[in-house]
Amino acid sequence: MWTVDPAKIVTAEQKSEAARQALGDAINAERTRRIIAGKIINGIHVTGRDEDARNLTNLALGAQVRIAGGDTTTLTTFRDGDNIDHDLTPQEIMSLWQQSSEYVSALYAASWALKALDPIPADFADDGYWPE
């Protein structure tokens, strides 16, 4: 004889919430993929792995110190996501960092907007939902 265990009953609401959570997790994964892939900024492929972001942030900090000290001409070499070296002035480093940061912020905003939709579109990874 089969008996029902009330502790194992899953409601329609629970199933729906689990499916929505899975879609939210998939949106987060898509956001992370796009951050890591990066973007071309002023002809420079800026990628978003943790070590890339840390490097660019530290270069921006150094650029700020140079600018504050009146040095606007010292070049810093930045190796991009395609392993191409770019010699950049402090202002160019700051611009690269700022545009990269703005791109990541826009990706987060897009992911939050997608997760707020009801229903969440099945094609959430389509480029049309994400910033260029």
C-alpha cells in the first residue's frame, strides 16, 4: 500500500519558485560569461576575469596617483584580452577603467531587469537583452 508522506509533498508554488530560481541562476551565469568575455573599448579588448579586473583597478590607482602629481605623460603598458600590449597615458588608463566599470554595472543592471520580469524570457541570453 502506498502512503503519502506530507514532508515530501511539493506544491505548485514551490515548483514554480524552484524553476524561477534556476532561471535566475542561469541569468547570473550568463552575466558572468559576458563579464569574463569583456568588451572592446577604444580598440582594446578588456576582459573581466578577477585577475584582469584587479590588474586594471591597480593600474587605475597608479594612474590616479600620477595625475594627482601632475604626471600626464608616463606610459603604462596594458596587455589586453588578445595579448596585445597598449602603452597608455594615465588619462587613458582611467578612461579604460571607467568604461570597463560602467560596462560591468550595465551587465548587472540588465541581469536584475531580466530576473524581475514575469515570466522570465526563455531566450534571456539573447544579445538584445544585454548591453553592447
